[in-house]
Amino acid sequence: MPRTEFTARFRASRQLLGTFVKTPTSHASEILGGAGFDFVVIDEEHAPIDRFATDQILLGCRANDIAGLVRVPSSAPSAIQSVLDCGASGVLVPHVASVEIARVAVAASRYRGGARGFSNSPRAGGYGTTGMWAHIEAQDRDIAVLAMIEDREAIDVIEAIVAVDGLDGIFIGRGDLTVSLGAKSASEPVVKDAVARIMAAARNAGKPICIMVGSVDEVAPFRADGASAFIVSSDQALLRASANRIRAEFSAAVN
């Protein structure tokens, strides 16, 4: 899938496959692009990735035509705008627990109707080669803004959050949601009920849903409930799983 088609396909609820990148080099994004993944999410919230590393990973995404989104560390406008200037295809904004946070995230991501600071000098603007209004139109058209719904407080106002104008969709963070609800695992009824309510609200608002699955076995049931973008594993988890498999195969071969 061409990198520039990600947002249009996401908004249309087309099926998309991605994974997290937690290693601060471009190699994983290059490999995943070559493997046919639709997108990666660069994890600035839980991995040792700074803006320089994000810039390098996004360069790898461009070289291999894979969309690069960024899970920013917070909803602070500076955190959002900096990765968009680097050429990110979109942002996942953590802990959107209120309408106000959702509006701040959207405003930081949009020129028209928003408050994004203008600059066409970084990569996103072709290092100054894209004219002002051409850059504004392209960015407002092509950038995806996803609110991460992962807090108890968000559930009570989820219908209002998904109705925020300019919000492209949501990501359901079942891990943090489980902790916030005081459950032992995401399989407990209280978490499943919360996820069902979140998905219903998004469906009713016409907002696409992204969710991380523990395995591909979860894809079909979540797709039936309206999810269309799926995050499976991470670069480091994929490496660990492959290493464990090869080690087991090697042990079986020599014993």
C-alpha cells in the first residue's frame, strides 16, 4: 500500500495491518515495509525513542512506502506538531479521557480550523519546496489523528469524544483500560463490556477503530464488531518470537 494512501483507507475503514516499533533505528520500519505491513506505530510513549530517532524511522518508512504513525508521549501540541513536521502519517494520542483533550489533539494536528504552527521547511513540506497552501491542504488531507481510549473516565463521555470534529478515529488501549478498571486481565467482563461500549460509540459516530490484538485469532471477532485497523505485536516481540522458535528448532535438530 502506498504510504500516502493510509489515511484515506483508514477513514474508509479499510482493513489495515500494523505493528509497534520500539527500537530507535530505521531498520525495523524498512523490514516491515518490505514484508508488506501497511503501517507502523513509532512508540515515543513507552520506548526510548526521541525526536531524532523518530525522524530516522520515518525516513525508513518513506524509503519502503509504509505509513509511519507516532504514539506521542502526551497530547501536548509541541509533541504532536514536531512528529508531523518530520513526516508522520498520523498520531496516536494517549489517554484521551475527555472532550477537551481530544479537541487539543485535533487542533495541534490541523492547520485549517486548528492551531498547528506553520512550517514547510521540514521533511513534511519538502524542505521548503512545497508552497504554503499546497502544504496546508496536503497535511490536513493526509494526517490521521487517533484518540487512544484507555481510561475509565473516557468511557463515561465516549459518545462525546468520538463526536469531536476532526478526530479521524480511535485506538482502544485494552492494557491501560484493564488497569484503569481494576481488572486482572482484558478477558474480564468489565473490560469486555467497556470495549463493546467504546466500539459501539465509534460505530455510531462513523469513526474507524484501531485495536491491538494478542494474536491474529482476535482479528475476526473484533472486525465483526467494527474494527478495521489492527496492530499485531511489535518489532521487539517479533524478534523475540522468531529467536525463541529458531532456538527451539536448533535444539531439536542437534539433540
